[in-house]
Amino acid sequence: MEKLAIASDHAGFELKESIIAFLQKKGVKLQDFGPVNSDRVDYPDYGISIAKAIQEKKVDRGIVICGTGVGMSIVVNRFPGIRGTLCSDLYTAKMCREHNDSNILIMGGRVIGKGLAEEIVDTWLNTPFEGGRHQKRLDKIEDIDRKLETKGDI
Ligand code: RB5
């Protein structure tokens, strides 16, 4: 059973709460990394907590939500091994799993509605990675981090 976590900032709080309720109704367990209310917070703090939990293998995949999803995208994709994908449509939600092995789903709480967000979450959670030629491409992405760390260049 995969371990899942979710986090947001204040702009994504309402959608976070509705996604938690949606998944709980389906019997899907997930850890809530906060925030606990809609008071103003800084999205990097919450994006970092999910990215680190995945890197440290405390959870397998995460969902992060801010106003547009852009701030969270910038934050989580700075972490090696994180493949965060901003989704506002079902095609992207499917393809980012099949081709990119997305391990963080990012959404904009001020961009998409609850109904679409639920379908995106469902699709993203239930679509497997295809591997094969796509794994080779992901390996090339991992190489970027390795080379930057060792040589300072790619
Ligand atoms: C918060 O006002 C907003 O800037 C944030 O949720 C996000 O959209 C940033 O990218």
C-alpha cells in the first residue's frame, strides 16, 4: 500500500480539505502535512515538507496545492528525485504518470474547481508509470543532478 501525503498554503487550503474528504470517503489514507487553517502561510515551507518526506522515503507520493500551483512547482522541483507536475486537466494527470512517473501532483486552488480536482487526483493516483523508453529519459534527468553535484556543470 502506497503512502500518501498532502499539503497546501492558505490559497490551497480549501481544496486540500475537500481532497482529503474525497479520498477518505474512498478509503484512501493520506497524511495531512498542513496547514490546519486558512491563515496566511508561505508555500515553500509546505512544499519543502512534502518533497523531503518523499526523498526520505517516509511517503511514496504527495499532493501539493497553492493558489496557482506555480509556487509549489518551483519549490518541489528543486529537490533531486522529485518529479512534481502541475495539472489542470485530465490528459496531463494521466500522461504525467505514464511518461514522467510524477511523484508530486500539484494543483492551483484558485485555478481549478473541486470536481475537476477530484478527477485529476483519481486519475493521477490510479495511473501507473509505463517505464521502458520513459525510464531512460528520467535517468537523463537524474544525470543532471549527479553531474551538477560532481562537476558543477552538465
Ligand atoms: C499566495 O497568495 C500565492 O502567491 C500562492 O498561493 C501561489 O499561488 C504562489 O505561487
